[in-house]
Amino acid sequence: MAIRIGIDVGGTNTDAVMMSDSEILAWVKVPTTADVGSGAIDAVAELLNQTGDSPQSVSAVMIGTTQFTNALIERRSLERVAAVRLSLPANTSIPIACDWPDELRDAVGLRTYLAHGGSEFDGRDISPINERELIEIADDVKSEGIVAVAISSVFSPVSPKVEGRAAEIIQSAAPGLSVTLSHEIGRLGLLERENASILNASLTTLARHSFANISSALTAFGLNVPVFISQNDGTVMSVEFARRYPIRTVASGPTNSMRGAAFLSGLDRCLVLDVGGTTTDVGALSNGFPRESPAEVEVAGVRTNFRMPDVLSIAVGGGSLIRRTPKGVTVGPESVGYEIVSKAHVFGGSVTTATDVAVAAGLGDLGDKTAVAGLEPELVRQAVDGWHEDVNRVLDTARPSGEPIPLVLVGGGSLLVDSDRIDNVTETVRPRYYQVANAVGAAIPQASGEVDKILSLETLTKEQAVSQCRVEAIDKAVAAGADPDTVEIVELETVPVAYFAGVAIRVRVRAIGNVSFNRFDLMAGLDPVEWDRAAGPLNDDRSTR
């Protein structure tokens, strides 16, 4: 395989690796920058400096970023959204986004509309689409200056044509609107799928600008290559796909670390403990991929049902502040983050961090050990005891069964963990390159597609229903960037649905294939100027509306 670069942009560090096939040629950590792009270029420059390669030797760049997660959490740089629910005359009792935090509703300037349409579970219409009604909605959206629309329809994963037709009418009446269709984002369950589609719509302008900035930075550096973005199932997607579905990047950071841990350790069934500068993430791997969350997942305080990894987090990391309080010694949740290189004692600063305590306790050899020789032994003991209790507790929660399985330690902050103090695991592995497992995970070039549908078996056989969903999952994987010749079905689940009239079956299928770099031109054929023009202005102060 050609040389590729994997980059993971975290809250503290931007990690990067250069790989050829399964060989890691170079790796680096640099401080994360506010604009994402310049930090990524700093990392790429250092990689090329280490290997002596030129930018022209690189065939593709894969990037994982927390930027979109942070935008939702911090309520900033979010686009105004119009949410259209196709359900009348049914589904009028629960308003759109009724359980959203007020500040997030305000941040997206949400306007909501109910319209006729929607489907029964077997694809039959609840009511016909009213074209005049949708044109009036489009006119109102346009008059409000809104450019992002989220369309959701009852049972649209079963019958997506309703949302598709509504999008055609609205975009014809108001050209230039960015439209998110809920069946392309979430699963069965109208309210959670609707929520996910609104969140996605709010991120589309930020996505265009972010990818334009990344493209500009890479192109200026001489990396005129395809760019892929990490998504939260452990695979990557083409940048054009990511531009349309930025919500799929949420939780991609921990997922990258878990995929990297599997790659580096050679284990495909294990627990992964990823210790960063601010948080510790824990998850379980099955067949080399993160276990998927079986329940609804909250994103920025909103219930959603799109695909998310089952990852647990605690506010303990290398930069966590250590304080003595009347109740004892506390670890975090505050952290010095990327400022650890100047604020921690071992790096010449004056703030006591978890890294200082770990060095004082003999768990790692980092920086100036003499700078922590004066730390109070009892403070060190209580802090170390405290975070190991937290780690063991979250590992117990994440463990897929009572049976002990291996634990893989990754992340630059994993020096905090004493393997002898971890309970109920068969072994503890800290693989080579553990510091940049997240970047390694980003550099694994696979793309995926998923289908989750309820189908009536009154006109289809079970085999025909499954075959239909397999084809659709494969098509989605190819659209996300997979080479059609390498796509295979890795998950297939069928469940009879007894609570519907007639005979019905729920089918879930997941397909994965290797990315073919030569199928993609840089930024899907759009140059940075075109991307930026398409994005329109980005207002970083939208959260204050």
C-alpha cells in the first residue's frame, strides 16, 4: 500500500503517523492549534523531516478531529436550522426538539414545521405529501435567512422516498439550501433520529469551512492528495461524505484510539484504556472494532440514535489538576490541557498535575524528576489510589462480561496506570507506539455502510429482505469511499417484529471495505476557493444569539 498519513486532532495534542502497509515509518506529537489546519501541517512537516520524504510521496491523508463535537458542546459556530417533520395528521402531540437544552436550541436558532407525509412501517403512506405546504415552508425558511434544513419523516428508514421527495420540492423552491435527511443519519425511532438530523444540519457550514481550511493548508504544503475523515465506527469516509454528514465524526477520537490499540496489540477482543491529557476513555473491542452502544446516546445533551461507540469517559488525564481539599486529595476534573508542557512541575511549571504525581510515584520517567521530589508522599499516595479506583470502576462497567479479558493501554497519559493495580484482566499490554494509537487508528483505511430497517414480509421473502439490505449497505460503504471489490458484510442481524400487524422483520447490516485512494481527487474535485464560497460566511458568535 502507498504511503499514507494519519492525524488525530485532540484537545491537547495533535498526533500523527506515517505508514506504509502495516509499517509505521514515523510518528510525532505537536500541540493542537485553534484552527486545526496549522497544527496538522506542523505534524506533517515533522513526519516528512524524520523520514526525508517529500510531500509528493504521500498518497492520502486521514484526519480525526474533535472539532464538531466541541462545537456542539460549546454551542459555537453552529448554523441556524429549520426542522421539518413529515407526519401530519399524526404525531402532533410531541413538539420537535422538545427536550433540547434551551441554550442549544438558541444556538441553532431552531425553527420547526409540521407537514403532511410519513409512512407506516411497511411503507404505506400516512398521508400524501402536500407540495404547496412544503413550498410555503421553503419560502418562510428563505425569508428567515436560514440555509440548513433537517427533514424527518415517520419510518423513513423503511421508506426514504418521502424525505427525498420533500427535499426535491424544498430545494426547488429555495435553491442553495443545505438539506439533511434523517434516514441517512439515524435509525428507527422518530424523535432521536430527528434530533440527530438537526444536529448534523447545524454543523454543515462549519464542516465546509473546516475542510476548506484543511484543504488549503495541505495544498499549500504540497500535499495535493485525497483527504479522508475518521468516523465514529472505526472507519473513514471521503471528505465529500464527511461534508454532508459531519455528525458521524462525533466520538471518532476514542474510536481511533481503540482501532489503533487493536492494530498495535494484535488483539481483536479486549478492553482498551486510552489516557489523554484531559480524560480517560474506556471501551471494549469485538472483532477489532469498538463495541457499539446498544442504547440511545446523548450528544451535547440531546438524545440521538445514530451509530455511536460504547465508550465511557472519566475526567482523569495527564494534565488533571491535583488538589488537597478538606475531604481529601482530588484528581481533576479540571486540567491544564495543552499547557501541561509549561505548567507541570516536571516541565518547569508550578502546577501539580497527575503527570507530576505519576513521576513522583515512579510510574513514569518524564521531564525533570527532581522537580517533584518535594511532593508530599501522602498526597502522592492518595492521588494514585484515587485514580486507580476510578479506572477499575470504569473498567468493570465497560467489561462485556464477568470473564477477564486482556487490557490494552494507549495514550500519552497511560504512564498514570500501574498494571499491577488493575483488577480482573488476563494481561495488560502497552504496545509499541502506544502514545499515538489514535493517529494509527485514523490511518487504517477502511470505509463502512450500515442499514437498519423494518421490512414487511407480506410481499417479500426473508431472503429477499436480507438481500435488499445487504445491497444497500454495500452501496453505502462504496459511497463512503470503499473499493467495491473489497467490501464484505461484517454484521448481519435479523429480528422478527411481533408487535406490528402482519409479518415483519427488522434487518441490520454493516458492510466494510478497504479505501481505494485513486477513486478520489482532492476534496472530491472542489478546490478550496469553491468550498469556501459554497460554505458562505461562518459566524463564530452564533452561540450568543
